[in-house]
Amino acid sequence: MSKVWMITGAGRGFGCEFARTALTAGDRVVATGRDAAKVAQAIGADSPNLLVLALDVTRDADPLAAVEAALARFGRIDVLLNNAGYPLLGALEECSTAELEAQFRTNVFGLMSVTRAVLPAMRRQGSGHIVNVSSMAGYKGWPGSSAYSASKFAVEGLTESLAAEVAPFGIRVTLVEPGYFRTELLSETSLSFAAKELPEYASTTGQMRRQISGVNGTQPGDPAKLVQAVRTIVDADNPPLRLALGPDAVEVAEQKMAEWRAELERWRSLSVSTNFDQ
């Protein structure tokens, strides 16, 4: 049976790819973005199965209005793809309060707002799947990604708790953790650098600043294959809570788990020594 997808950040990148693929497969799509005209132009489809809506995830009223319009058109929402987001890069000391707040307002609080708006409909249906797009930066931090990783780590913890909260209602939740995929995420229109640049961080964050833009357009991951992988788990009877996508994401996850296990064992005696003496 066809599904109704609601996609944030559908004007480019993964969101646009998901919308096009879903429409081709015969699904119905609520494609949203801050500029509805740009979303419609990017998707390039004129179909009764497509509803394009303006949705700025940082505006409190927008998610509720978008969900209301989606239900009025299609009657249900089967899959919520929380895709809207961007990376803020720079050392923590270089990031201003305003820059940090904007990062979390989009990547975390925006995702929360859209999810909260959709949940009542999914509870009434007794079904649904929420897919939150995270990153391998959601389980591994690098110099210069403190703000971005912090926001994605928050999405990881949120999603894990949410999955337990909504499972009794028949709602499934999955984290998608991509590595480097050839989307517009690292383009000038998506990527944001901290305005302040301190020379003291030249060998760490400064090196990242110089290198990261050059990665754009050469990423090994194929967005079309990511979309198909996510469609596979959405159709699965027992979908995963976490789905690392890309050999680089799998390698980083394995390395992180090994490092965590080694450190836990190294400090085990101290870690378990903190109860009251019997």
C-alpha cells in the first residue's frame, strides 16, 4: 500500500531525493521547506500525490499548520522524515551564543516541534514511522564539529527515548546516521562557519576549515542508495533503532565502540568503587 510521507528540508539534498523517489514509487508526499516555491521547483513534479508546504521548523506555529494541511489533504501521515538541518563548524570558543542557539533551534528544537505536531495523528492511527536524520557526527566528535556534533548527539538521545515512549502506540522510530554522501550539505548554501576564527586553533579547527569545503562534490556516498536503504527499513517488520549508512559511518561506529569499551575496562575499578561501603 502507498504511504504518506512528510518530509522536512525537502528543497535539496536527501529531502528532495526522498520526495522524488516516493512519488515515483506511487507514494503520497508532503514536501516542506522554508520556501515552498523552491521546494516545488527542486522536486519538479506536478502530481496529485504531492503537497508542497512552507514550513520553517524554527517557527513554533509552522509545524502544527503543516500537519493540519497534510491531514486535510491525505488523511494520515505514515512516515515523518526529519531531514531539515545544517552544520555549524568551528571550535566551541569561536562560536557565539547566537550561532549555537541557531544550530540547536534548527537541528534539535525544530525536529522536536515537528515530531510533537505529528505524534497525535500517528497515535490515533496506531501506526507510523519517525525517521530522524542524524550523522556519524552524532556518535563521534571531531575538532571543529563541537556545535554540530552536540546537536546530533542530542537528536540521538532524544530518538532513543522517543522510541521507548511511542512503541506502545505502534509507532516506530529510527535514527539514520550517514557518513559522507554527495549532497549539498557541505555547499556554501548549507554549510555555516563560526564568524570568529582564532589563530590558536589553526592546527585543529583551522585545518578542518581549510579542508572541508574541498570535500564537497567528492563524497563517496550515493544519495539514491541511501534513500533506497531507508525505504527498506521503513518497509521492514522490525526496523532498527539506528542505521549507520556508508562504509565510513560503519568504520567510525566500530572504532568508537572499541575505544569506548577499552576505556571502560581501563577505568572499571574506579567506576565501580563509588557505592557506599557495606
